[in-house]
Amino acid sequence: MIWLFLFVLLASGLTSAQVPQGGEFKITTEVDLVLLDVSVKDPKGGYVVDLTKGNFHVYENGTPQKITEFVGSDIPVAVGLVMDNSGSMQRKRASLIDAGLAFIGASNPQDQIFVVNFDDQVQLGLPKSVPFTDNINLLRSALAKDLPQGRTALYDAVAVALKHLESGQRGKKALVVVSDGGDNFSRRKFQDVMQLIQESPATVYTVGIYDRDDPDSNPHVLKRIAGVSGGECFLPGEFQKVVPIFTQIAQEIRHRYTIGYTPLRTSNQAALRKIHVVAAAPGHEALSVRTRTMYVLPAREPKPKVPEPPK
């Protein structure tokens, strides 16, 4: 089976994308550009890294799209670790810190990483003067900053993390959210978070950590948050599996293609667009695709009319 993880960056006003020798994805422009991040696996679970632009077909609202941008390299990303620090995580805190450090160690050394810890409140783990970092010591301190306590403001934490990602200097963006899925303290609602994810370029991976008898657990929420973004939800049967899951997510993020196209506008109004991606290549049988299901094309301000010269 092939898994295709779709990361959509909608850049209003962009026309072309370039990858210089340094490996960072640069964008310049004047029209809408949708960028899809794609990870492809073979039936045995191995990454397929030899595909070309011609092996992919993209459909938006059922209409084929012309692929204009294609990159197959390991490009640095901006990524946030969103860690549940409520009272229910007290016994699991040490293992979650280990898992976060394993994720950092398996990531691209040039990634921009930040940490969000949440219980009743949502707090950025890094110092205010350091919005992102690749420094392992700073990130270790951020992961271990506060003792688990209080209730769970999951939706508020995801919203804060998505907002913080906007300031990242990497075109590709992702979140790894760890929680039991049961929100009992946020001001925002589940529908609010789903809307924010549809409007965001971020791919969201979720990891459900909870006991079988936990009345607050809600794996359905974690599945929905990951699915709408094109990410994946992990629900480990045994807590000991959480460290390899974090390593797997880091590898997923690194082994992704970038595919771009310009969507057709029929009006200047915001619109929800549905996406379907197909991959096929000689030597690779029964390719299947997993992708973000939709994104929001933002509204565009109409161009001002130029007054006619006096006659």
C-alpha cells in the first residue's frame, strides 16, 4: 500500500517555487499556489523515493490540475510538538519527554522546532526570544518545563500552535499533537479547530495517549484532526510504543514530495476545495493514496478599477 500524506500550503499571490542548492524551498509570486507535501510507501511500508512529476495526478473538485512544481528532496520544515501536560499525563510524562527527544533526533537537522505545553493553560515551551530552534538542550528544557496538572485545553493548544507556525521561515509546516483527545477546558470548539486546520498549511499528526478506562479519552477527535490535514492518527495499544511512533512520524515528515499547482478561481469569494491525488508508476503495483481531503481557498480582494482617462 502507498500512503500519500498531503501537506497543503496555500500561498495567496505566489507564482513560482524554486529550490536553491541549500535545499530550502523558496516561493515567489502573483497568483494562488497550492503546494502538496506527499509521502509515498510501497506495500511493505518502505518509502518510495524514485517517483517523478509524471507519476502523480491531482484532482480538485473532480477536475484534473496541471502540476507546475515538483520537488523530491528532504526539505527542512517548521514543526511544533504540542504536548498534553494535564494531570492525566503525570505517570507518562518521562516517556513523553523521551519520545519528543527521539522525534527531534530523527528530524532534519535544519528543521525549525517549537514546543507547546497545555493543561488548563497553553504555554510556549521555548523562551520568548527563541520562537523556533534546532538546539536539543533548549528543546529538552521546553519539553520538561512544567509539571503535569490541571485539565485539558486541547483545542486552544492546537489553535495557538497553528498561529505560531505562521511565523516559521520554512514553507512546509507540521504539528505533532499528543493527548487523550478529550477536551474539557478550551474556549474554542471542535468546529473552530477543524476550520483553522482547513485554512492552515500544516499537516497534523496525532498520538493518542490514554488508559482504557479513561472517561475523558476521545480518539475520534484525534482521528478527525489528523485526517482533515492529511496527517495520521496513532493510537498505540501499549504506551511503550510511543517512542518508535515519534521516530516514525519524523521519518514521514522527511520523506515527502512537494507537488504544486495553480487552482482555477471562478470568483473572489472564499471556497472549500476538495482534493484527490493518484500515484502510479511502472514497477510499483497497486499504489494507493492517502491525502488531505480539502482546503479553504481564501477570499481575494478584487482589483481596484482604473478610472478611464477624461475624453
